[in-house]
Amino acid sequence: MATSNFWQRVSASVSPSREGTRQTALNMARTSHGKVKLWMFLDAVTVLMSAVVATIYERNTGPVAGARDLYRGTLFQGWSMEILLAMLCGFGIALIVTSKRLNLYSPMRLSSFLHEQRLSVQVCFTSGLLLTGTLYLVRAEDIPRRVVLITLGLITVTLSLRRLIYRSLLYRRFERGQDTRNVLIVGTGAEAHALRHHLESIRHLGYTFKGFVEFPGSPSRINASSGDVVGTLDTLFQDARKQFVDEIFFTTPCERGIVQDVLEKARIHGVDLRVVPDLYDGLAWNSPIEYIGQFPTIPLHRGHVREGELILKRALDLVFSSMLLLLLSPFLLAISLAIKLESRGPVFYTSERIGKKGRVFRCFKFRTMVRDAETRRADVMHMNERDGVLFKITNDPRLTKLGRFLRKYSLDELPQFLNVLRGDMSVVGPRPPIASEVKEYKLNHLRRLDVMPGVTGLWQVQGRQDPSFDSYVSLDVTYIESWSIWLDLKIIVRTIGVVFSGTGS
């Protein structure tokens, strides 16, 4: 479910507060090229596997026998293992370098599918010419040319197919409102409206328009009171925080000093900044022009995220959730039957939760309360044991007998692994809040919504019984700023201990 109008009202009701320190904001813009390295590694593996398959097919041998012949230097008469591997490594390096020079490792949203496929074929053709030229110069007549041709063909097909599959999966996530980049457009003139139309009409770009920012003295085609205008240049980064903005586009001419000031703040806040090419002479002489669809822009700043590790985190989520649901399926079925037999009502309780960047989704849990629990909420508000935004009652009279047991051992949260498979949640992350909680968030509390919410997290294993909302937020922010795969694994292990100790509520 994409970000709803309801969330727009929630976001608009958030009152601004003091900005975080410069060091905290700088930690948000982590400089890692993990995703690029991952794609390079996959390209290298593709080269190796294609060569192995081509050799096995040509020599009519098995992989074990082929590896033994390669080690002995008898796979191709007259050529030792060292020379063959050196030539294969040289081809792989040439393919990776050429791919990097042609920007095949840049974000996929910046190029079309056909353009990417054309570049993939061009990379394989260029690297293949270098390989065949080298074979000719060193007079490698003992290496069958059919092996070379089959290898090049397999590499071309595999690389193109892999990028096609990945792009298709990415487009599906864009359609569901996942992994999109929120943008603000500075200016309200014709260029700003043209850019907005471009971003909204080309969905595969993966951009979500969040509003215009009014610039004093610039031509305007809309009224400043329009709902599309979310603020002014003075409140630019407060508005960006409220709207979970990833990129800001400048489409109106202004003094160089103003853009320089915005650029410095963008670096502090970890927000990407782009400008229309011919507006800011001197600021972007060394910056390349990047096309957003057919719209030319110049990136002045780009914050890097740990994309490679995020891909690994998503893979861990899928594997862990699938295995857990499969292994516990008989147990989950037994719980479902017990809930149905104990009291009237559905087996699952679903509620709207606020996820990453304010995206609204439906969260699944086993029902632990009586059927009319929501209508009786006002009657038990005076029993709330948490302070501020949070709401929790240990001995809630609305709980069923089975519900108390499920909550004690956190078994009611097992269906949330379905949310993990759907891409709404992660195994580890901040707990997904309800809309009424987010309405009372201050500006710095929105930091919790920068990442995917989780089934478990640092608060669940370290501060679960602490009623302080400040402690709740502090632990979540600590997790976000110090996140690693290793930390996720440690939290998962500690969660198992928490579940068996029965300290849930």
C-alpha cells in the first residue's frame, strides 16, 4: 500500500523540534559502495561459471575431471593452468572496467531497460574483442574457438537476463510503493511542473513527488496556499524531514551563495541535491549530467547508503522467515484452531501501521483480545502503564486466556513474518508504530521511520520493560546508527532467549 492521504495528514501534524547534531546527521550519509562491489562480484562469478560450462560442453567431460585436467595443465594441450587463469582473469577485469566506464553499475532508475540491455551487449562484445585479440597475439591455437564463442554467448545472455530479472523485481516494488525515492522540487515555475510531470509519468524511475518548495521572486504557476506547496526555502530541511525526502531538485535560478548554503545543509542532513544544468555556473563544472528519464540534471551531492549490506539483510529476512514459517507451520495451525475455539472472532488481528518513510501497511498478529477490544479502548486508557506516546497494559482486561499466554511468549507476533516476506517489515528493526503514536512524534522521533520496521529489535531485547518513551526512541536510533548484519544476528539470538524466558507482555 502506497503512502496514503491519511499519512499526509499525520505528517502535517508533526510539530518541528530542534535539529540533531552535525555529527549524528553525518552518520546518516554513510559512504559505502557495497552494491557496486556486489554487482562486480556477480559479473566475475558469471564469467567463471560460463567458462566452466563452455569447457565441460566442448570437452564432453565432468566438472571434477575438468578441474583435475586444469590443475595438471592438460585441459588444453600446451597451455598451463596459470596462463589459462590469467587470460580468464584478464577478460573478467576488462568486462568489469568496461561496465563501470559505461555506468552499468549506476542506479537502474537512471536508465531505461533497452539502454541497459544495449550496454550489456556492448560490454560483452568489447571485452570479447580484447580476449580474441589476446588469443591471436599469443598464438593460443590449442584453445578451441568454439569454447571462446560459447563462453561469450553465455556471459552475454546471463548478464542480460540477470539485469532483466532484477529490474522486473525492482519495478514491482516501485508499484507497491517500496524502495521509491521521495523528492521535493524547489521552485513553482514551468520547469518545476515539467519535472513533476516527468517523474510521475515515468513510474520506473522510482520517484515519488512530495511537494513544491516556494522560492521568493521566482515565477509561479500555482498559488502558494496550494496543497502542492509544502513550504519555503527557510523551512526546506524541516519539510524534507517531515516528508522523508531523499532528493531535492532545484529548478529555479538563484544566487550561487544560496545554492551553496543549501548544498552544505544537504550534506549535513544526508539528502541528495540536484540542479537543472544551466542554472548554477561554477558550482558543477566537474559534475556529470545525469538524465532522470529525459530530464537532464546535475547531482551536486549524493549520499551513499550501504546498499550491498541492505541486499544481504533482505536475503537474510527472506531465508529466515521462510524457514521459520515452514518449520512452525503445524504449531501455527494449532494456535489458529485454539483461537477459533476459545472465542468468537477472526484468527488474525490486522491494524494499519506506519512503516519506512511513512508508508502505511497492514500488520498481522494472532488475535489475543476479545472481539470488541477496540471499542473498549477508551474504558481502559486510565490503566496505561507507559508514558507519553506509548500505550501498554500488563493485565489488560480485554485479553483472552489464550491471548495472555501468546503475549507472554510473544507468540502472537509470529504472523508478522508474513509481513517480512511481503517486504513491509524486516526481521530486526524498530517496532512499527500506529498512526495515533506518529501524530504525537516530534521531528527527531521521525528518525525511527528511516528504516524498515522489524519483528524484533534492540528495544525488545534490552529495554522492553522500560516505560520511558525517550529510552524507546534512543534504543531505536542507536540501532539505526550502529546497524550491521552481525548486530542483527546477535539481536535474533537474544530474542530467542527473551521468548523462552516469557518476559513478553
